Amino acid sequence: MIVRELTSGSYFGEPRGIFEENGERVGINTQRYTESEIDRVARSAFELARKRDNRLCSVEKANVMESGILWREVVSKIGAEDYPDVELSHMYADNCAMQLVRAPKQFDVIVTDNLFGDILSDCAAMLTGSLGMLPSASLGVPMANGKPKAMYEPVHGSAPDIAGEGKANPSATILSFAMALRYSYDQGAEADRLEAAVEKVLADGIRTADLMQKGGGTPASTSEMGDAIVAALEASL
């Protein structure tokens, strides 16, 4: 699971823009993080790690970026003071990209900034074979009831380029709902059952076009894949 900070970093930092300088144009984006912004996303990641395997890898570029140095300091302090039960490690972003390809099972929860999270989450998605397999969640600060405001969706968004063609893989949408069950409603058993249904269908060899190998036969449509997952879920009840 990759926990990506979504409201700061180089996508929102100032100054930014395209300016004239010494007779030529220059593009500027500012990588900027405050302690409170890092604290917020780090605590979300630590809490998620507690619900999983109690392991968290924090990813930045502290070797060349001051924002990375601050990121590592804040995450380390929170881990030592408030989450000593969670095994915390640190990794540079470029090495993390390599390690995701080399040995992805070494990771459980990764927390990182906006830009690196954008890149690493797409890299991780392709480990499953397709963006159509990866769920995601945008989580806000906790509300009065202790639960975060949340939006769950596939990593690929709504895939408007293939809307209505029956080609989209529904797995990421269904798995996003499983994440909602687990992290917003504390219904872990139901989430496990839904995830197991998706795994059963894939193990049975049912594939949408994005997952189908050459010569693998006729791919399932979006509705056929969804119906198969529903049938597997009903069979497990």
C-alpha cells in the first residue's frame, strides 16, 4: 500500500510557473513541505501499518533535498514517540522504484510525498499487470467520529477513453470498495471476502483485455468480469 501526500509538495509549492530569465524561459516548481503536512500523512500511514503487518517504509530524497531531510526527521520522531510498535525504515525514492521492480514483497506500507507517490503508485500498479487492478483512497484528517473523510476510486480514475465499450477492468473499482469497508467502516472480514472473490476469479483464468495474454482466448467484458466476481462472492457466503 502506498500512502501519498496529496495537497502539497512540488504540485502546489510556490513560486511556480514559466518565467523569462536572462533572455530565455525557465520553468519553476517548488518542492515545499511543512512539519504539520508531513505529520498528517505520516500518522495516517502509521495507522494503516498497524492494521496490516506493522511495517512502514518512508520514501524521500534526503540525500539531495532539504524537504527530504525534514520529511525523514519528522517521520522518525513520530515513529519513535507514538508508534514504537511499527517497524519503520527509510529509502530514497530512486532506490524504492528499483526495489519495487526487483523485490516488491519486501514492502507492506510505503509513505511518500506527492510527486514520488504519483510515480511509485503507477510503478506498483504494473506489478499486478494493469492499472485496472489497483484501488486507491484519498483520506483526509479525522472527523469528530474519529474516521477520516475519504474518497475511494481506482488508480486509473474513470477511464473515459474507453467508456461504454465494455473493456474496462472492474477489479480496481471493486477493490476500492473493499478498501472502504476496511478503512472507513472497520469491516475487515467483509473486505477480505471481497478481495478473495477477485482473487478466485483471477485464479480461475477469467481476464479482461488488459490482463489477457496473446492467444489467451476471448477476453471477458467489464460486466462479465463483474458478474464472475459477484458469483464468487455469493459462493463464499
